[in-house]
Amino acid sequence: MTKLPDIQETEPKIKLPIKQVGVENVMVPFMLESKKGGIYNSLMANVSLRTSLEENIKGISMSRLLLTLKQFLAIPIKHKIIREILLDLQENIESNNSFMRFDFMLPIDKHSPLTDNSFPIYYKCRFEGQLVSDHENQERTFRFFQGVTIQYASYCPCSAELCNDLKNKNSSGYPHAQRSYANILIETVEPNYIWLEDIIKDIESAVPTLPYPIIKRIDEQEIARIAGENPMFVEDAIRAISEKLNEREDIHDWLVKCTHEESIHTSEAIAINYKGIKNGLDYKYFL
């Protein structure tokens, strides 16, 4: 085959290094291990792949990024596989640093609280890996993050108290609740690994007023009872979640943002908290 010209082999006019360059919004099928055993075989992920670029190199082969990823899609994705992908990216692209992110929906069967009707809920999840080279010490540092967004309901304590006041005055009112979300990002360090299912279970135990795909009247009454026993402001929710995350010694670092979509205000109530370790996760990850 006649050799075709490759403009990427020429030197750039402006010789400056680039921190990250690559592709995003790449839809790929992938497999994932389940905590209960077996494999999720039909998941789809929105993938981002990026590498660093030296100052004397004009550009990278974007197709080479996908060709590197392609060979790993026939096996279940996990943190060790993500490290291998990042290592191959560095070698194939001849770069110092590599980054990737998997955004996907994880289906978990949700049982109604009393009638035990089950139906899957799809949780918005995220895997993110970073492999950064330190030439001075001839070392590579791998960091692995897992993220999940969990929906819950927040029954307003102030509204509940005001309704009690109305009751004492021989009147009545109905407390309001907000559709609420907890966006969690955690970092683990080998040999520790945490199942996404465990993260979801822990967070849902901290904010127990939860949505269900299928509910009968007795389920709805039970949800109302749980809500009445667990009123919470956004500050209450994020403190409960933070406490739950701090209880786990296998979590190296964590970051959480709670959002309560107000039903009687035009704004949303938010709260952000993080573990606060040196060089750790902080609020900038949500900007």
C-alpha cells in the first residue's frame, strides 16, 4: 500500500505541552461483574479517553484510543482492567499520562416495602481512572474513582412542624416533600475494592425515604410513615450520608453533593461535603 502522508508526524508551530487530549461521548457496550454473582452482559457506557501530549508532537491518533479500548470490551470492566487500559494508552500513544471515564446505568431490582413487588431501577454510575507518570522517581500513580447518583425524598421538617402548629389551632395542613438526589464520588486504594451495590445500599440506609417503581396503597402508606419518622433538610441528609461514608475504612476519600428540588421555592437547596484529606477530592469536582 502506498504510504500516505501523516500530518501528525510534523512538529507543531506552537511548542507547548497539552494536559489532556482525546475523545468523549463514545458509546460502547461493556460487561460488568455483579456482586450477587454473574455478569451484566448488555450495559452501555458513555466513555471518555484522554492522554497528555508532549510539546514537540503535533497531535495523536484518535482512532488509536478506540482501538486500545476495543480489545478490553470482551471482558468484564473493573478497576484492574481500567489500569491496564490506561497503561496501554500511554504506550500506544507514547504519552506520560492517561485518563478515562465510564458513565453508565446500573440496573438493580427494587422491591416495594410491603407488597414485595420488584422492578429494576437504573442508577447513574461512573468509573474513572487516572494513570500519571513521575519520571523523576520512575513511578506511575494509579487513582480509581467510583460514582453513583441516588434518588430519595426529603420530607421537610419545617413544613411538618408548621402543620403540627395548625393542628394545635384546630386547623390542618399537609407537609411537603422534595425529590432529592445524592451524588457520591469515592476513591479506593488497592487492595480495597467496593461494590457499587454496597455504596448504594449504604447511602439508601442513611436517607430511608426512597422511591419505588411499583407501589400499592399499603406501600404508599408505609412510605408516608417512614417519611414522617425521618424529616430532613438538605443539611440533615448530607450529614447522615457523610457519617455513613466515614464509617467505612475501605474508602480512601469521598465527596458528596445533595440536591433537594424544592416544591414551594423557585430554587434548589444544595449541600456539598468531602472527607478533607490532603490533595483529596473537593467541591471543584462538581463545578
